[in-house]
Amino acid sequence: MGTILVLLTKLKFAKVLLSVASMVLAIGGYALIFGWPFAFGFVALIFCHEMGHYAAARQRGLAVSLPMFIPFFGAYITLKDQPHDAETEAYVAYAGPFVGSLACFAVYFLSRHYDSRLLLALAQSGFLINLFNLIPVSPLDGGRITSVLSPRIWFLGLPVLAAFWFYHPSPLLLVIGILALPRLLEAWRYDPAAPANRAYYGVPLATKFEYTGLYLVLVLVLAILTNLLHAELAKGLGQ
């Protein structure tokens, strides 16, 4: 028994070490372009976002991995236990951008207190990242939240992704588009009357309204703040 406990402890330590190493690698990657202060703050905001998912998953009794970071692609956690229903999936998904946005608000208020453009830029970037994650297409958080209404909502996210690609093409958007294809095919074939779908997506109407309201409010707040801070930062550069 003692040997097993030692092995489990070492395994857990190795997983923590791997997560920390991926975070350090991400900081180093961003630092090559944006400098160390911004890189550290940006990865810290992503970490807060992912820990929102982590805490929510643990709260719902789901086994979940620590965050893993990929430079210039963000981070992710892995659910070892799949959600039991669409409400649980939406709950875990919403916690990421919600906690991430709270962290961005903290940075925003610090930027005002210290009159720091670096912190203001970090807050704006964080708001944008959380807003981007709310695009209603799976595998993004927005797709997992809106699935509580219907998987067919994901088709509304396609023109949004296309708009992002039009204004700012990036490999990340291409990867998300590829990952979204099988989920969109699943949505196309979605039969709400199928027993498995009724069991998973059959949440009460009040719950659907609740998550719709929470989702729309967060999208609206993040969109307003992202644009306001972007305009302020752009104005400052023009002076």
C-alpha cells in the first residue's frame, strides 16, 4: 500500500510539473513578441479562465486535469469524466469565461489605480479572449454553453468565426474550424426525439432561460468593454 501511495504522489507531482512547465513555455513564447511583463500577465489571465473550468468541474464531481498551455493557442483542461447532461456541460463551460472576466476586471481596476497602460492592455486582451471563447460553436465555451438550448445553435457561430477570419486570419481560427466540423455534423443530424438526446439535452425550460440570460449578459459586457478599451488604447497610441 505504501509503495502505491508513493507512486500516486509521484504521478500527481509529475502532472503538476508538466502543467507548470507548459505555462512557463507559454510565457516564454509570448515574451518573444510582447515582452516579459505582458506575457506573464496574459498567461496568468488564461490560467484564471482555465481554473474557472477546473473548479466548476470539481464542484460537479467530475475528474479533470490541470491546465495545459500551448503557446499562441491558449490552454485547455481535459475532462476525464464526461458531463451527465447539457446543464452540467454549460455550467463548467460558463465558469471559465466568468472567472476569467472577473480576473480581467481586477486588472482593469488596477490599471486605473496605477494609471498603467500595460495593465489596461492586459485587461483589454483578457476581455477579448473571454469574448472570443463565447462564440456559440463547439468546441469553444460558447458552444458548450448554448448547447443547453440546442446543438443547432452552433450554426450561428459559423458566420462569427468567418468574420474573425476576414478581419484577422490566424492558424488558431483554422484549428477551431477543423475541430468544429464533426460537432457541426453532429448538430446537423441532431434528433431531439432520440432517447439519448432527450436524456442529455432535456433540461427544464427555466434552466434554458437562465443560461441564455447569463450568456447574453456576459457577451454584451465583454463586447462593450473590449471595444471601449481598444478605442482608448488606440487613441493613446495616436497621441
